[in-house]
Amino acid sequence: MTCEPSILEVRQAEAEAVSRVVRGWQVAANPGARARALEALAQEGLEAPKRLRALASDVLKNRPSDGTLLAYMNQQRQALSACFAASLELLRATRDQARASEQSGWPIPSLPALQAAIAAAELEERATFAHWEVFDPHDEIGPPDDYISHEEFMKRLEDLMSPEARRELKNRLAQGGI
């Protein structure tokens, strides 16, 4: 596995940084400028469910074939979960600030759509992780060239079988039953 940052880590850090800024906003000297900034963030937030779905899809499409699948899936689940959490936190922080802006008389036109995007992102999170099992770490099996061929496996298996079981296996193989 590589130690290079993944897009998930980049998206998580990005969402966390913006969320900290948004959560830290106090009553502004220029509420109109704040409302425009919130509207821009709300507009960006509308794409969050689609971006999160694309990230999850990318994780599942780019599975390694070097014998590290379980470790990869565990690591990616953790990173993707953190990315969802940070993105949802940003969306909620933006929504809360937008509500406060509206209460002070500065409307955020995209607030209803942002609330729908939050619900869609939460649904996407539940759907992504509903059946994603966390696997126990295990000893590495080794690279694929350490495996034996199917033919070698069958030969070794036949050597362990009784003559009757060997005949039954050969009959089933001849009939295409195994």
C-alpha cells in the first residue's frame, strides 16, 4: 500500500478546513457579503451527494489485485467514512449559518435545496456502508505467484482421496458437474 495521500484524504481535509471557517463565523459587519458567501457554499453543497457517491464508486472500482484487498477495503472504508463525516459536517455548518442569516433578514435562496442535499448525502452514506463489512486483519497469504495452480491443487486432492472418491470426482469432472 502506498503512503501517498488519497483523494479521500484531500476531500476530508478540504471539508474540515471550510467547516472550521464556517462554524467560526460571527455576526458579520457586512451581512450582505456573508449571505453571498453562504449562498455560494450552499450552491456547492448541492453537488455533495453526487461527489460522495463518485468517491465511493471510485474506491470500489479500483480494488488492488496484489493480495491486499482486505487491508485496502478496511483502509478505504475508514477514509471514506471520515470523508462522509467531514462533508456532512460542512453541509450542516453551512445550513446552520444560512438559517442564522435568514433569521437576521438576509435570505439564502438555496437553503431548501441544501437541506435536501444534506438528506440525500445522509442517505448515500447509509447506503454506502449498510453492507460494507470490516474484515479482521489476517496474515498475508502472499503474492499470487505463491499460489498453486488449479491442476496442482486437484492432483494433491486426488492423492488424498480414496479410490472410490477419486472415481466419483473424475466422473463428475467428465460430466461438468464441478
